[in-house]
Amino acid sequence: MEPLPDLSTLTDDDLRVTIRELEKEEDEISFRRRVLHGRIDILRAELVARLREQVSAGEAKLADVERLSEILTGKATSAADRDDT
């Protein structure tokens, strides 16, 4: 990331242009982030679906598919949290 220029040397128009450029960059980064999150969600869903198929077919022993889903989606609670309930 580039440092900001000496703001006192910039005209109002220069400031506006810089703001627009940074906003555009922010939008591009935000879009990329959303795409990556979507791809991660798709991959996690595929993994969970495969594990469910394996469990249904008796090819794998998985005690708690729902718990695995929570872990993969980052919604899992810690062991200490579960013990408190």
C-alpha cells in the first residue's frame, strides 16, 4: 500500500480524484473477497455432501455430521462452551 501524499500540496480536485481511485480499489477488493467467500462456501458444501454420502453408504463413520458442518462453516462452539450447556 502506498503512503498518502502530502495532503497540503494537493488541490481539491486532486483530493477528489484520489478518493475516487481509492474507492474504486476498495470496491474491487471487496468484490474479490465476496467471490472468494462464495467459492469457499461451495467447496465446504461439497465436502459436507461427500461426507454425508460416505456415512450413508457406510464407508465412513462420522458421529455428528451436523457438528462437522458447523466446524467447516466456522459456526462451531468450543468444547468449553458445549460443556457449559
